[in-house]
Amino acid sequence: MIPWLRVLPRPVVLVTLALASTAARAGELLIFGGPIYTGANRPAKVEAVLVRDQRIAFIGTLAKARRQARGARSIDLKGAAAYPGFVDAHAHLTAIGLRELTLNLEGTPSIEAVVDAVRAWVATHPGDDAILGRGWIETHWPEKRFLTRSDIDRAVKDRPVFLKRVDGHAAVGNSAALVLAHIDRNTQDPPGGKILRDASGDPTGMLVDNALDLMYSKLPQPSKALKREALERAVALYASRGWTGIHNMSVPGEDLTILNALAAEGRLPIRVDNYMVPEDADAVLTKGPSQDASGLVRVRGVKLYMDGALGSRGAALLEPYNDAEGSGLLVTTHEVMRPILLRALKAHAQVATHAIGDRGNRLTLDGYEEAFTQDPADAHDVRWRIEHSQILSPADLPRFAKLEITASMQPSHAISDLFFAPARLGPNRLKGAYAWHSLLDSGAVIAAGSDAPVEKGDPLVEFYAASYRHDLKGFARADWHLEEVVSRPAALRMLTWGPAYAIFRERELGTLEVGKFADITAFSVDLMTVPFAAIPPARAVLTVVDGKVVYAAPWKPR
Ligand SMILES: [Zn+2]
């Protein structure tokens, strides 16, 4: 038995120990004992990887690796399978941590269950401070409707409650929260936002997109200490799931400061590439991308929003919704966006714009294209991205490859949304929705991720969704365009090489090749051969970042 499996009983402890030992790390790791997929064409699969310092020194047969090893620490995979490091190309680290620290409503099965959860939170957290929560979604509830303030008032009426829907693009407040935010029947909808109202014109408590801030800005903001705790939780959680890196979206300056501090203290197990909120993007829009001394924390560019989300009908569509009035919300105007794009182009900074609806995507592509023609000298190879690229008009699909825009997509959204997207969009628009295969065929690069905390943030779920396009119970509707699945090697590439390309690092990350940085993920199953149903219940057993073991789990051989 290998020492790191025997000594360390529980994953949480493992991360701490692995990190604590980084100062004294041995120079070499020899990984063998299971299939090792390189992600490269030749060889695609090897017996052993030898890591020396931060980099891959050798890949090939175990016999040759042993001859080259000089006192390497051995890691026997015992039948687990290793891959290039999996990278979540779109997630929100602080919010992932806060989800663990505040009222987590993930998986609540009904309105009653939410009310009970709030009651239970009140019982264990007495006082009068605001209650924040996140993670509910009504699409498979028996009640089939959004939450209202009166639902939450039944649990607690005199203390503000603010519960974000799972997508983060809508939230419900109770009556105390509405009072705190000064929202009543006379309050106007803000531009790009909606205050939902009942038949008599009173606010129901539900706020969508830009209306969220009316309430959120009145609530106490998480302290720097709480954010630090959240970030530490999130990066440890991510390492334990097999992620070696994350593209962190909509990052405030304060969060970047905390990440830099964690890295300087040796407490950051994974790579974090940051796309800043526009308010805190001045440095990157002036001086361009940067990195910290550890090389783990980078600032890549700015994150913008074009529209809202599909579930709360904020996604901007070219034609009206199939199941409601209206065609969604545009949250940023061309006038606001244009100068940011031109500054980014000059500074060689990246722009990552959230676009879900076909109209949102078209306007983003138009905006990028127009900026490129304004400053054609700098327009080559900036690798701007569209976050989600979710519903595309067939006419716009080839524009990603043509304009060299990376499609940053979340496979799990397709298997979460299959319950409501057909109703929202109708049959015709499903054709360009979550169109991974068509995008790859067109020559576009996809960088895949999870959008956690909107989704769980699990590389296995993302791989499963990309390669199978059925929900976690194995269900998919007949009209769910299953031809848009991708092959297993393509799914692997979307979660490894794609994210590396998206941040200009495909020459040093993204595949297991000699000379590249040693970022390696091992899962308990061989993703290339096991039945699809075996993928979501599998788990990460080893995470190596920059040549260091940052997570290792107890793992019995088959
Ligand atoms: Zn997001």
C-alpha cells in the first residue's frame, strides 16, 4: 500500500497535509498503475508519467520511466485512470465557497421544502441579521411556480431573507427584505431588470437580473474574513474534485487580493485565472494581463454581461419566448460596451461576455467584430470569449471559428435545462442550443466548465453531460438534439486543452507532454471506456498541480 493512501484518512485532511508538505516536496513523482491518457495524438495513452519539479519529464512505458527516475516518489493508480488536469473554464470561486457557508438550497424538492429549510436556519441562527441563501430551482417542483414573499413570510417575516435562484439571475425576498430595499407597487423596473408583480400590481418578491441589485445592495455584504474563508473552502473543494484550475468569472478586486494572499502563503492548491468585474478591471484594461509571483494567480481580462438567463426568461432572444410575453433582457448597452472592448483590444486583455439567448449572442459577436474592424492591427489572436454561447442562430454559429472567438460552454446546463428549455424556446430554436458538436465541426474552440455554483462544479458531471447529453438519471427527451453530443476524446479536450487554449497556455498546459507543466487529474474510472452511468458516481482520487500532489483520496484497487 502506498503511504499517501494509508496515512491520510479523509479528503479534507488530505488537502491540508498535501499543501503543508509542498515546501519539502520531493523533486520527482512517478505515476503508473492505470491507463494514462495524454490528451495528445501520439501517444494517446501511456503506462507511466515521470514528473520532475514542476514539469513532465517523461511519458511512456513504465520500464523506461523507472530507468529515468532518480529516487522518485511512486504513485500507483491501482486501476484508476489519469488525464491532463481538468480545468473549469467558467465558475465563481467566492460564490462556490459562500454556497457552502450560507443557506444552501441545492436540490430542495418543493416550495414547502424551501420554507422548512428557512425555518430550520432561523432556529439554528437566531438574531435579526439578514438570511442569505442560494440554489433553489422551481422547474421540477410539484408547485411549478416561482417562490413569493408570502411563501418565505410563513417561515420568517420580520427578518430579511434573500434567496437566489440556482442560476443567480433571479432571487426572492420576503416582506422584510422588500421593505429594506424600498420596493413597493410604485417602484419602477430598473433598465435590464424586472420586479415581478401579482394581479393587483404588488411585487411578488421575485426580482430578475438588474432588479436583484435593488435588494442585494441594501443587505450586509460578506466581510473580507468571510470571503477568505469562502475562497479557502472553494479551492480545497475544487482540488478534491479533480480540478487543477479554474477560470474565475466576475471577480471583484477584493477577491483577487485574497487569492494573491493565499497564493503567497502557499495555501492555493489550484491555478486561478481571473476575469474581473468591469468596476475593478482598470488595471488589466490599461496594462494588460498579469500574474503573481507563484504563477498560480493570473488576471486575464474583463467579464461583461450581455443578457440574462433562460430559466428566469432574461436571456435575450431574437423572437419572443414560446411560453411567455417578451423576448428577454439586454443588461449592457452597446454604448457602455464599446469603449471597454476598444480598451481591452489596445491592452491585449481578454473580454469574456455572458450571452445566453440567440439575440444576446448575435449582439456580442457583432460588438466583437466591430471592435476588431476598429483596430485591425491588434485584432489577431486576442481569444475573446463568449460565456455560455448557449442558444445560437444557425447563421451565427460559424462566426465563432471565423472571428476566433472561444465558446465557453457548460455541458451540465444542457442536462439541467432539458426540462424547461423546450417550453421556453419551442422546437425550432432547439437546433442551435447547446450545439457543441456543430461548433466543433465549424472549427471553433470550446472551453468547457460548470458555472458553479449554478451547477455542482464537478468535472465528472461535465464530462458525462458533454459525451452523453442525458440527465443524471439517464433521461433525455426525443427532441433534445442528441446529435450534439461529442466523442469522449472531444469531451476530454473541451475540459483540458480547451481551457488552456482559452488563456493562451496550450503550449505549457492542457495535455500530458514532455516539457509541459505537470497538472494531472486521476479519477476512479476510465472515462474513455466505462458505461456512461458509471461516470457521475465516480470520484477524483489524485490531483497534481504544478508537479505537486494537492489532493489524494483513499482508493482501493478494483
Ligand atoms: Zn457564471
